[in-house]
Amino acid sequence: MVRLRGGAAAAALVLFVVGAGISGCKKDTTGSAGPQGTAAGGAALTAVDSLTVKGRAPKTGYSRARFGTAWADTDSNKCDTRDDILKRDLKSVKFTGGTCKVVSGVLDPDPYSGKEVTYKRGRSLVDVDHLVALSDAWQKGAKYWDAGKRIALANDPLNLLSVDASTNRSKGDGDTATWLPPNKGYRCTYVAAQVAVKKKYGLWVTGGEKAAMKKVLSECPGQKLPSGGNPTQAPKRFTAN
């Protein structure tokens, strides 16, 4: 028998524990990798009660430009945010001109519809959705933020997911009370992600929205709250109108 000493023994123990944890996990097969693949931060159902409840504010003053240039490279990895998310969520990804610009891939399955969708650059078959729509965020607190926080929300991987475009277009700027994915197997994951984003950024919810969140998550009380993503302030070099 070979005996491991010091750091080698510790490393072996870590590998054993991690490996055991992985073998006992149940893989989420209801959608793409997305925010549900990040570290868990407690029960999503419990987190709903931490959200402030207020009425929806007017949409007055909202524009996409208030959240900065679309798909800004806020994490400074030299790839725009949209390509980062496509690379994360698609399978069989192919690039052009390096490892940033995604030209094709497969969304298998699409989390919103459950079907397989082929992505080819230039064809509008795959959207990168803001789980918490920017217009919804504007009406529930983002109107009062500085530009850096709005830009951070618009480009935070925790709030972004590659989805079937045609299904996504039916969502608009809906919240949990007004829109849920047709794929019922993904709804718990979807709502947990919305709760996580609203909690992270301090966005409020309406009474109807909170009730809808609790109704969905009561069907899966063990659903974990995703965490992680980018800081809640974008680097100062980014600006918004």
C-alpha cells in the first residue's frame, strides 16, 4: 500500500468528497445549463418571503438604452455577453475567428419549450432572455438605480438564459404572475432564478407576483436558490443613457 503524506493526502480526501457528491446528484434534464447550474444558496421558497412587496411603478422613462449598450463585455473576458451565454448553454458549439463569436450550436433541450432548437448566427431561432425582464426591473426599482447597477443587471449571467425565440416572444416583460414557460418541468427552476435575481439586486415584487412565485415553488419546496453571476456594479468605463 502507498501511503500519502501531507498535502497529497488532503488533496486525495477533497477529490473523494467531491466525487461522492457528484455521484449522488440528480442531473437537471429539463433545460439548458443556465443559471440553475450555479452554486445553491438555500431554498427558493423561503427566499420569496425576503422580497419587498410593492405595486408596479409606471413604465415612464424606460428604454433599453437605460441599461447600457446591449451585451457589453462587463466581465472583461474580451467576448460580448450574448456569446458568453450562448457558449455556456448550447451544445456542439462552433466559433468563427477564435473562441468568442458563436456561429452555431444546439439548444437541447430548450428550457422554455422542451424541444431541440438549432442555433445559426443570423437566424432568429434562439434568444438570450433576461429572466427578469429589463422593463419589469425598471418598474420595480431599477428606475432609481445608477447606470452601473442597471448595466450589471442587463449583463449578469444569473439573469440570462438561451431559449427558443418563438416561445420567448410570448413572454414580453411578464413576471411570474403573468407568464410561465410552457415546459412545466422547468417552472420551478425558472421561478427560483427570478427570485434569486430580484433578491440579489433588491428589486421588489407585486402581491400577485409573490403569490404566483409561492404557488409554483410550493410544488418543489426543495428547489435551491441559484447564486453567483457578476458583481452588481459594472466597471465605471461602461455608461448608459
